[in-house]
Amino acid sequence: MADKKENPESEPNSHEPVKKSKKGLFLSGGMVLLVTVGYFGATMGVTSKKAIPRYEGPFVVPLSTETLNIDLAAPDSGTFLVMMLNAIFDAYSADELEGRLEDSLFLALLQDQLWTLASTKTEAMIQSKDSQDAFMAEIQAAIDPICFPVHIGDSDGPFGADSKSGIKPGDSTQNASLRGRYFDHRLYVDSVQKTIRLDEGEEVAFVGDEVDLPVTNAEGHFVFLNMTGLEPEFVGELQIGVKGRIRRVLHEKFNTQ
């Protein structure tokens, strides 16, 4: 029986390299491309949230440039409380308060409040450490709305108007109960429909001649607005709130004479 002749092409030569499938290469390359595209799509497609500014501090500033001499209440009339005070505060920047120390209106309001509070005290009411601490806390609560009043929109001062809407703080703005940070609150204005809303509070209708319009949010905090300069076509939202807070009031000088 004749032996079968082996076909030299029936088996691969063990010394020759095995050829890889081009189809497999294309699939692998395609998978890499898909993964790469997916990665960049995922990373580039995510919109980063804009960071909300927060208060910095604490900072410290004197509340008067000279010693205050305030006549005490009866029966101690003729006895003077001599004091110089410093305020420790947080704010978006130190300039929020330091920059206002040259403002004559601010200084007049601040000193009037200090005089009003101090002139109601007798010597016995401010002698002990506890009573002095309570008096400092009383001053802190009273001057906080003066030092950090409600700002509306892009106004360049606490009593100025927003340049886009024309709205500015109302006459009773120091009595506003909203003490939230400026970047945490919004005022929604529709000049065409004549409605306004603070945060998620109820819409308030207005005429446009109000100098002290109260507007309240869902938490019950309210502001007062002057609507007399309102732009008649303005529809949009504005930032609203305070730009700092008094942490504590300290006495640098505090004695009677």
C-alpha cells in the first residue's frame, strides 16, 4: 500500500508567524475609540456648578473714630459712659464694612443707635461683667442691620438702586427681618404684570409708587422695597440679602465718670 503523500500546505509551518485577523484588529480599535469618545463625552459633558461665595473672616473694625461720652439715664444723669467699641464681623470681604467708615450717613446712623441704647442705661445696669456682656449683645443686634443692610441687585451701596430694575431698599429697610446672605436669596420681578416675589414666597402685586413695599418669603422673612424707580419693562430676577454679619461687639474702653 502506497504511503499517502503529505500536502505541505495542509498544516502551517511552525516556523512561520501566525497572521492575526484584520477583523479582530478593527474590532479592538473600534472598542478603544468608543471608550475614548465615551470618556471625553462624560467628562466634557458635565457642567460644573458655580461655587456660591461664602463669608470670609473674622475681621475687626472700630465702631467710632473717637471716644463716645454718653449721658446715662436718670437717676444717673450727669454721669457719662465713656466707651470705644470694636466689632468682629464676617463678610464677603473686609471692605464691606471697613470701606463704609468714611460714609457720613453710615456713621450718623451708627452713632445715633449707640447713643440711643447707652442713654437708656443707669450706672447700676452696666456695672457687672454679666450686665456689660448683655449690653454688648444688645448693641450687636441693634447695629447689625445698620452695618449690613439689605442689598438689592448690583447697587453700589446699601441705599442705592439696582441698575437694571431700578428697585432700591424701602424706607424701613433697617427693620427688614431677612438677614440671609446676599448670594442665597432671589427677588423675582415682573414689571409688566406688576408682581414681585421673594424666594419661594407668594407673589405680591404692586402699583409702582410704593416707597416701603413689604415682600415676604416662604420662611416668613421680609424686606421693604422702594418701587418708584422701577424700569417699566424689566422682567427677571435679582440677588438680594446682606453682605456680612456682626459676630460680636467688644469694648476697648468702657467706664463711667
